[in-house]
Amino acid sequence: MIDEVSQLLYHEAHLLDSGLFQEWLELLAGDLRYWAPVRAEIARAEERESESSRLPLFDETKETLSLRIKRLDTGLAWSDIPTSRTRRFVSNITAENEESGLVRVRSNFMLFKSRSFTDETILVGCREDRWSRSDKWLLRERKILIDHRTVENISVLL
């Protein structure tokens, strides 16, 4: 299963890096939760226990992600003019079956984003996903833990 899950995550990174956002949306379940809790400067166990009570950096659904992608297609998304170039690196992938029938997938990521001549960003963190599989794989939940102490406006999909 780990080889199949790894290929799935590599394929997802390729779709996002290539700007194939509509195809990426097809990997998302209708009831998706896509969120990034704010990191706290406390012990890790305490941070995990309190993360749901803190305001997230973002908390999206498939519907809100679809709207963000449609906005990119209008040419009015100033945060992406000129178009950003991105490259995602995914590593340290683990996968395990849950009793619920979902597959819990953990991975580390590094994202490089370049826009214009002087705007370059590197984001590093980990993702904790829950995927379902019937005819095809669908992402049900993605929790993104960004390792940076401060995070500026995040206009890219992780």
C-alpha cells in the first residue's frame, strides 16, 4: 500500500506544480476538511491537545478551494500575477489503515514558490491526511502543520 500511496502523493504534487487545479479537485471528497492549525510555542503533546481550540491559519472545504481556483482563472487574482512557479517535494510518507476504513497518511513537504524577480518563498512542514478508496482515492481530510514560527499570506495549495 505504501508504494501506491506514495505515487498518489507524487501525482498530487505534479498536478499542483503544473497548474492542473481542476484535475486536483477531482482528488478531493465532497466533505473535505483542509486546514492548518496555528502552531504554538508549547510542548508538542500540549500543542496537539489544544490545536482545535486555536484559530487556524485556514480552514477550507472543497467548495471554498473550488472558488479559490475559479478566481485564479479570472485573471484577477493579483497574488498570482505574474503566475507563480512552484515545486513541491514530498517525503517520509507513512500509511496505515484505520478501523473506519480510511487510510491515515503522514508526509513531510517542502514547497518552493517563485513569483516575479524577487518574491521567493520556501515552506516546510508535514501533512496528516485521511484518504478513502473505492473506485478511486479521495482526500477526506488534510491537516497541514507548517514548521515556520511566522507565516505570511499563504496563497498556494499545500
